[in-house]
Amino acid sequence: MTLIGLSRPQSSRCPDVCSCSSGVVDCYGRGLYFTPDNLEEGIHTLLLAYNKVTSLKSLSFHKYTNLSRLELHNNLISAIDPQAFKNLQNLSYLDLSSNQLTTLKPEVFKPLSSLKTLNLGNNRIAWLPGNVLEPLGNLTTLYLHNNVLTGLRVDILYHLPALTRLRLDGNPWVCTCDIQYLLCWMIDNAQKVYEKERTLCGVPKYLNQYPIMEIEKGSFDHCQSFFTLYEYLYFLLIGIALFLNSIILCLVTGSLIVFYERLLLKAQRKPQVYKKRTIRKRGSATNGHHLPVCRV
């Protein structure tokens, strides 16, 4: 029995299990465990969906600088090396949906300056770094549906000026004060948000399965008097720093006082040396400088 995907490409520069034609390499559902290498360097489309690839190694596609479409959906990918997409400056379509991604390195999409469509739906992503999508200034379509996102930093969206299509449904959004900025963006950019009616709150319980975009902005008025989690942490760290500094100051001051008191006590216990006074007998002293008078 032959294990598909365990053999390396032959000299034909097209894997035996794939089909290659006119710059397109089609490896859909071929049981591959790795991304094929030694392909024709001029290819523009690589279809690797429905395989068993578990990770994308460094420089996985660096030779295919003309690649414009890369489909990797429905694999088992759980890790992507920060250099996996190096040299793919012409890539415009990337599909990573239906994998097992839980997090992304901040620099992973840095080489993809021409990317227009990014599909990260149907993964296990719980959090996105604030600058992970910042290099994608030409991105028009972003799919984040069916993950486990409970919140999303709104500055991620502000870094995508060309964005026209966004999917956020299928996530257990936490509809508390922290979501007000995302909600404001969604309301102001309602034409960009798809599947609005399916973008629902997960918690608190009384808002479970309630559409986020139906929450009124006034519902967050009370939030203005509260600090965000980051602000709480900031003030907490300042408080801890001041507390530690005050302890150190007290210890130093106390040590100096004790040292001074010990010096003072030592000085008080030092024995006094008194000079003995010379006492002359009466009549033994000569008054003045009178010389004896000689009488003739």
C-alpha cells in the first residue's frame, strides 16, 4: 500500500498525485502530509485544500514569487512559522479556513503586502495580536467567522483602510463594556459587515444569542465611569511600584536613624579624661619676680 503524500516530487516538478497545468498546481484531497516543493517556480495558483498538512514550515513557498492564489483550507494546520509566506509579495488570495489554528504570530502576514482576501474562518482562534493584520493595507475581504473570539481590538480594523467585507459571526462575543468600541465601528461601517443577524452575543447570559448590532450605543453610557482592564492593570502596577518604593524608603530612613543613634550612644559611653590640677603649698611660692635683698 502506498502512503500518499510521503514521497517527494519527481523530476517532472509536479507531484505524481497532483495535476499541473498552465501555472496551476491542483492537489485537492490527495492525502498530502506536507506542502510539495520543487514545483515550477512560475506557478500562480496552488490548491492544497482537503489534505492532512499539520504545519507550514519556514520558507514553504519562497520560490514561487508569482503565486497569487493559495488554498490551504480543510487541513490540520495548527502552527505557521513567521517566515512561511516569505517572498509571496504577489499573493492576493489566501484561504486558511477550517484548520486548527489557535493563535497567529504578529509577523506572519508581513510579506503579504498585496493580499486582498484572507479567510481565517472555522478555526479555534481566541485572540488576535493588535498588529497581526497591520501589513495588509490592501486587504478588502476578511473572514473571522466560527472561531472562539470573545473580543476584537478595534484598531485592527482601523489598520485595514481598503476593507469592504467582514465576517464576525459564529463567535461567542462578550457584550460588556469592552465591546463598545467594536460595536461603534460596526455601526459606522454596517455596509461592510456581513451576516449581521448571525453575529451574536455569547455573554452575559441575558444577552445570549442577541444580535450585537441591535444593542443601542446608549447602553454603554455607564461604562464611561469605569476603567478598562488595561487601565486597571496600569494603575495596579503604579500602585504596587509606589508601595514598594515607600517600603524601600522607610527601610533606608530607618537604617540611617538606627545608625545615627548607635553612633550617638557610643559617643556618650566613651570615658572622659580629666587633667589633674596642680596644688602648691602656701609659702612655697614666690610672689612676683622680687630678687632677695642683700644687706651690708
